[in-house]
Amino acid sequence: MAGRALSCGGDCIHIPWVRKPMKRLFPSIYSFQFRNLLYAYGRKSSYLCFQVERVQHPSPVSSDRGVFRNQFYENEYCHAELCFLSWFHDKKLSSDEYYHITWFLSWSPCATCAEEMATFLRTHRNVRLSVFTSRLYYFWHPAFRRGLQELYYLGVQVAVMSFRDFNNCWENFVFNQKMRFRCWRKVHKNYRILSGLLNEILRNTMDLLPAETFYYHFGNQRWVKEPNGWRKTYLCYKLKLLDETLDQGYFNNKKKRHAEICFIEKINSLDLDRTQRYDITCYITWSPCRHCAEKLVAFIDDCPHLSLQVFASRLYVHWCVANKRGLRDLWEANIPVLAMTEPEFTDCWENFVDNQGMPFEPWEKLKQNSDKAKRRLQKILRINTTDLSSEQGSEEIQDLNNLVDAGK
């Protein structure tokens, strides 16, 4: 599979020149394109066999089937995944129905297609997707691995095609002339190998941060030199049960989605045992904005089995009244937000950075900047009764100030 996937973006994927799906594949094309080789040469197209089920409780009531492949139009090149999403959005999708879509792919989605799929699924919550792939496309490339991980976090079933899946495709998507499916050599062995690779990708929630990225974006200096420009939001998290780390990773802001929202979606996807008590520590470059603070409060309110603590390198637009209110709301919800100090920067360096075995080297005025952030944060959180008499009762204000004292 080669070439450039057409990135449509937004909540409406529309590609006007996409042709309608094929009904079935010829046996020779299916056997060649879907063969589950570890390294497949000469297979530059991607094929997608799909089944769309309209779901009414308790079971599916109807379905559509077909096949898409990569399509070309003039100088545009659209991968099969985006061809399907455009066709489905324009021809089939209704906000009044629920859908379960199953894909059988010759290649797993590229990074661009995975991002478009994730955007589509976030926008259309009435769609559930299962993806079975014959081969893994550029599985050693970090961007392609992250794409599969993001789909997995969103609840997409991602799996490697087994003999049963190949046989299912043969029966439902191939002009088989009523002949039985005859599998190729090493189909079972390659399935085990590819399944192991995919499981490793989905278990590995994190590619380590480059050291230069950490020093630039986590640095608590007020100003930094160009050319990197505005420092982005990175959120590193560690999930623990008792003293055992169950999961850790990091997120950064994406288009219209802050790192905090990605973090919430990831933790929700883990389906943790609500009878256990989990501790989560987050290191974040910028403290949460008001919107993300509201989402974190709602998240913890809905998950009483989670305890969340946030350490911020810098305070985000701390003079804004809305952001101040967000920080206070977090403390009121028993989500302490504290300034990162050298021990937190060191822990972040050791656990989330590709440090090549080198120790953390503090930058100039790290302690002074941390102390300033502490004082500024304390000033925001220690509310003056006269300032907020119309918003809060004196007992609530005292409770918040007691929480600040406990955090200190």
C-alpha cells in the first residue's frame, strides 16, 4: 500500500468522486491481496471488506456488505478506509440509528486514516467499529503504532485476521463459485506472529519523549528562546494499584482535543475494576484550562474508585478568571493541582523520557520558578471571602483553604 491518503478532516467526511463499493472480489485478487505475509511486496493497494449492521436491541436487524479499495481521481489518492467513511456518511448514516461496522482489511490503517477514523467515531457516537486486518502496515513506525493505539483507546476492536476470518471473507466477499476456501502456507504461523506484534503495540501505551522535547516543553521558565515557538501541552500519567504500576504513557494536544481529554478517554477505555482503589499521578506542562478542569471534575465524580493528583510545570493563563475558577473546582473535587518541583521533574525524566541512561540535569532557576508557581497557585486557591461572597458560602471557602493547607 503506497501513496498519500486523502485527509478530509472535520465531522463530515465527504469525497465527491468516491465510487460505490464492489460487491465481491475475484478469488485470485483475494488470495494475493489478503495473504497474511509478514513482509508483503508488490501489494500497493489496500482492500476493505465491510459489513454494516443496523442495531436494534437486542440484536442486529439488517446489514449491508461490499468491498472498497484505494481509489484515484486526477491527482488525488484516497485510501479504502476514507472511501468507506465518505460513502457511509453520505449514503447510510442516520443519527436515529445505531450501527456496528465490521472491516476486514488487507493492510492495517496508516497514521492519517487512523486519525480520520478516530475523528469520525468521536463525532458519531452511534457507530461501533471492529477492525480485522490481514497484515500490519509499517508496524515499526511510531506514528502508525500510535494510530492503532488511539483506535483501541476509543473502544475499537482491533485484531489480526485468523483462519476463521479468512474463511468468512471467502464466503461473503469473494466470487467463490461455491468452492471451499483453501488457505495458503503458514497462515496459522503468521497469524500467531502478527497477533503477538499487534498485542505488543496495543499494550505499549507510550513511545518515550525525546529528551529535547522534555526540556523544551516541560521547562518551567517563563520565556524560552525560538525557534520552537509556543510550548505545547504534554500530559504524562501513571496509573497504580497499591504499589504496582498498571499503565503509564503520555498525550499531547491535538486538533480541537486537549491532552486531558485524551487522558480521560484512555482511562475510561481500560474498564477498571470499580471495587478496587487506583491512584493516578499526572505531570503536565500547562495547568488545565477551565474546560478541561470541568471534564476532569466530571470524570472523577463518575469514578469514585480513582484518586487523581496533578503536577503542573506552568500555570496556563493564570490571570484569567475562568481558569482560576477551574483550578478551584479541581481542588474542591479533591483533585489537587500542585507545582512541579525538582523531584517531580526527575521522576518524569526517569519514567517518560528516552534519557539514554543519563541523569536529569536541572536547568537554571528551576527552584526559583517552581517557588513562584507555588506562590501564584496558593494565591489563586486561597480565596478571599470578600471577593467571592456572592459565589460561595464562607464554609465552602474555608473547606477549600483547608484543602490547600493539606496539599502544602
